Amino acid sequence: MVLKQKTIGKMREWARVAGELQGEDLKQKIYDNKLLDACGELKGKRILDYGAGPGIIAGRALQAGADINVYDISPEMLRIAAERIGAERAYDTLDRIPTSSFDIVTCNLVLCIVPDDEVVLIIRNIKNLLAATGTAYVGFCNPRIFDVPESLIDFRHSSGQGYEDNHKYMKTKKEGGYQIEETHRPIGWYSGVFHAVGVQISDIIFTPEYEAVSGRIISDFVIFKLKKEGQA
């Protein structure tokens, strides 16, 4: 692994590593495959990828026959995604996105890099964008491995704080060699946000387990399957 002098600490800085993100083959095998499997049949489904980055997942959904659309706050990321799936499928502002209209909304590896109040706002937006019977898949790094120094895809630099404490910490990506600042929050904290906003957890999905360098059995990512409250 070659370390690069790139540290990503804010949401709008991710365009600096757009090239690295497109080359993260291991992450795509671990996370993207699990997400797309969880979503089930995509053909004909109206889907929004909220915080789509360079559109890797969106491109795969399009190939599977989905009516896929993307949203990202980064103009550069949105440009790359639009080149992959078509400019007519890319939204540059939230107010352009039709509410209550998507069968599936995905939000991938976004919540762990935004402030607490932004997490609440994003979940509220996702709820408003879902059709009445729609499903959201919201995934991020597994909080339960916050104290694992090395996984298949990351090196984690301990903050010295506990699992129940919301706190920032640094990690180094093995693919790409750049550093990012993430916010650790316990799963219970996210569950409380979902309930407060009015979405219910239909399922909690973990990516495949494996033995880390430390000998501990871990899963890198967690994906929450969410529906509007009151849905079966």
C-alpha cells in the first residue's frame, strides 16, 4: 500500500479521491455486492442513490435494468456519475427530486462522515423521497469494529473512547492509501434517529464475516433496511 498525502475530513472534500474510489475493488466486492443482493430484483424499479459519489453502484443498477437516479452535493462527483449513467438521471439539488416517488433509496457510506444533525436531515429526506411502500437501504462502516486496528480494507487509529461514545477517529484506506476522518456512533444511536424521524428497521444486514489480523471475527459494514412507519 502506498500512502498518499490526502486526508478527507469533510463531505465536500471527497471529490479529491474520486479516482481512488473508482478503483476500490475489494470494497465493491464486500459492500456493493451485499447491498445489491439485499435490494433484490432491480429491473424496472425506480431507485435513487443518495450521496452517490462517482456512481459505481448506480452504474451496476442501470446495467441490471433499474430506473436509477443519483444525487450528490459534490459537482465533480455528480459529473462523474452522470457520465456513467446519463446526465438526465443526475440531480444536483434536493428540490429537483420528486418526493414520495422511489421504490428504493440507497445511501451508502455517507452517514459516518457527516455531523449528527446532518444524519437526522438525511434520514428525513430519504423518508420523504420514498414511495409509500418503498424501502431504503442505509449502509456504513460497522460501528462494532471501531476498536479493530486492522481490517481487510482499513487501518483504524484509536481515539481511546468507548463504543457508546459518539466520537471522531481517523482511518487509513488500504485501497487508495488516503486517510479519512469518520464519526463513530453506536448502532443504538442510529436506531433512535430512525425511530424519531418515523422510519422503522425492517432488517439489519451485515457484510460477510471473516477473521481479522487480531483473530477477531468481524464484518466490515452494516446495512439498515428501512421502511416508513406503519408498513408491513
